[in-house]
Amino acid sequence: MKKSTTGLLLGSALVIGLSGCANTGGGATASSDRAWYQQPVVCGIAGGLIGGSIGYAVSGSSDEDQGIGVGGASGAAIGALLCADRTPEPVAQPEPEPMPEPEPTPPPTFEPVVLDSEVTFAFDSDEIRPEAHRELDQVANTLRENTDLRVRIEGHTDHVGSAEYNQGLSQRRAESVRDFLVSRGIAENRMTTIGHGEERPVATNETDEGRAQNRRVEIVNWD
């Protein structure tokens, strides 16, 4: 009667232990994100009961207590192993590569402007003609939109007349262009002027066409 009663109890524990470990629908407890049947303590108890039941079933009447003890100890270890959490450890994600530093913005440069003296000035004069206002207004707009720009205004002539006279005329014409840009709101300290006279021809002075090209005012970037 004792063995059958104990066997019944252990068999019931066996069923409970197996159903608890096999069930996949249980909820997590408030203190853990694992289901109740996956807790090490519960699995250990269930394994112990299972092992004890097996040990009892295979033992004789004389050594049933020893069989229960050995089976219970083995079952506890097996239960903890089988029901242990096997969720893989999260794989550490590599640190993102640092973003490369943006390339520094190159300083603005001024595209050279060549003013035809035949259009810009009357003969032997440093007074700017109205026909040149449109082009000079475009220069003023560029300087107004790019406040870091500075320009050098260079006057040039052909070789007709004395070198001294030509140098003075080219200087006065460069200064007239500067004054026009100042009248359009460009700060005077952003400009410098120089008269080269006949020293820097870009074409021959032996033809009318060549001399016309040499009579000019250039506006270039002032580094």
C-alpha cells in the first residue's frame, strides 16, 4: 500500500513536471521575463520528482528510499539542464564608423572681367560711359553677394603717346571703375587700383585691332 501510494504521488509529479516543461504558452512572472516553468527552481523540482519517480519505479522494496534519492538528485540536474534558458546572447553590434569630416569650403574667387575701353570710356577720357553701367552693375552684384571677395582693378593702354601719360590715364580709369562700384555700395577697402599704362599689352600695337585690345580695364581677384 505504501509503495503504490508513493508511486501515485510521484507519478502525478512526473506528469506535472513534464507538462510544465513542455508547455510553451505560459506567461512571464512580474520579476522575470521568463515563463514560470522555465525558472531554474521549478525545473529543478520537476526534475527531482521525475528522477525520484523513476528511481522508485526501478527499485526494489528494500532499497526504494535509496532509489528515490539517487533518482531525485539526477532528475534535478537533468531538469535544470533541460529547462534552462537557451536564448542566445545578443551579438554586439560593431560601432559605426565615424563620419568623415566635410571638406572645407574653398574660398570664393572672382572670375576676371575685362572692360573694353572703347565701350567704357570716351577717347582720352576717364569718365565712364552709360553703356558700361550694366556690366559694372553685374560686378557690383557679385561683390555684394560674396562679401569675402576683394578685387584688383588694373588699367591698361596702347603705346600711342608717352609712357608717362599712358600710365596716368590707365590709373585714372582704374580709379573711375572703383568709384563707380563704391557708388553701388561696395566698400572701398575691398578694392585696390593700379595703372600699368602700356607695359602689359595682350596684342600687337602695330594694328588698330591690336591697340584696341590693349586699351582695357581688368577686374581680377585680389588675393
